Amino acid sequence: QIGDLDKRAVFITGCDSGFGNLLALKCAKNGMPVFAGCLTEKGAEALRKAAEGFTGKLETIIVNVASTESVQEAAKQLDKLTEKHGGLHAVVNNAGILGPTYFDDLLSVEQYKEVAEVNTFGVIRVTQALKHLVKKTRGRIVTMSSAAAKVGNSNWGPYTTSKFAVNGYCEVIRQELRLFGVSVHILEPGIFRTPIAEKNIVLRMYQDVDMYGSTRVELVIDAYFHALTARFPHLRYQLGKDCHYMYLPLFYMPTGLRDALLSLKNMRYTLGF
């Protein structure tokens, strides 16, 4: 692990709930200065209250990653706020939404755009607005992608498309930022029981099966923390049973076999057996 965690300031998006909330608390508990990006004041207030008494200082910033103006305003605040900590060690692109889960026939271009504004362009907005700070510290950029970005699956069009794009963007900036000593890391979890999953009927069906919908959210939080603090962090963190036993095997299978298995799985959940 790297030293001087009390001088390793991090900015995390999507901290109202879920992974971002838990990561912000873990970082603060371990003495790191945390700037938690929240969409709502209600979420920010609850997080500040939860972090009371922790070693690390936690401050909240209201930011909507789907808004260029909001992200730029957050960047201005971070320019000043991170000075007292010796700069910004890392940016965590955690904010994300699932969006509609229907066949493409029932979706509009606007619905794809709505998901991409958060999951894809949100990542790009935040990264472009803050990477000048991370360059100064030769720090890190950590981004939440998904195991769904490995294999296209029916009903998941907007989400899967947005995450494929995120992976491509991270691969590009990884090569560009290496020139400045900045490292880029990607999390590719399967389905975990967080608010993004609980609100969706398709994901709730997956959670009825033991191998899906893991409750072990600490796997994701620990992977995030490793990417932020390890001396030699991984490029990719692939997490969850469905990631290891479904998505990754499907990724390497012959096309015909993969299509046959996906068709059986889709039929099972469509018909409810």
C-alpha cells in the first residue's frame, strides 16, 4: 500500500447511495481526505452525518455529472479545496444509472442518450475537467464499468452500450495519461444488490438466482480501495460470480455456442421458468 493516506485526496461521484457512498466512508475511515460528489443535498447531508468522527476529512460537493456546467463548477471548487492536501490523488467515476431494460424495438434514441449522458459522457466530463489536477500528482483515475460490457445481452441496450463506450474511453486515456505518470483503472462488476439493481424488475429476477445479485458489496468497495491505494493496482477488477462464471466464459466462447446459451437464458427469464 502507498503511504501518507492522509495526503491522498480523492473525488468520488455518485455518493448519495450505493458503492460511492460506501467507498467515501471507507476512504474517510482510513484517513483519506474525501470529496464526495452527491446529486442531492439530502444525500450529502446523510453522508456527512455518517462520516462524523472518522479520521479522514469528508466534504461533499453537489454535482450532476450529466451537466457540463455542474461538473465545471465542481472542478472550480476542487481546484481550491485540494490545495491544502497537496493536490488531488484520484478521481473515481462511480456515478451511473441503469436506464430502461426493454428490447431495442421498444426504445428510442432519446432513451439511449439519457443513459449515455450519465454513464458515458458523465465519465468523460468529470475526467476532462479534473485530469489536470491528477496530472500534477501523477495520480489515478478509477472508473466503474460493468461485466455487461464484455458481452451484449438482450434488454440491456442503453446500459450495455454506455459501458462498452466507457471501456473504450478508458483504454484511450490510459495510453495518453501514461505519458504524465497517471494510471487508469476499470471496475467490471457483475450484478450486486445496490439501489440501481433493486429498482429494476429484470435485475430483481436475476437476484432470485443464487449465483446472481451478490450481497457482498464489500468486494467492489475493496477493489475500489485497492485501485486507489495499492502500490501496484490492477488495470481491471472483474468482480462477482456472474462475471467470473457467465460473462467472462461467454466472452471467450465460440460465437455459436455463446449465442445458443444466451438464447436459452433469455428465454428462461422471458417466460419465467
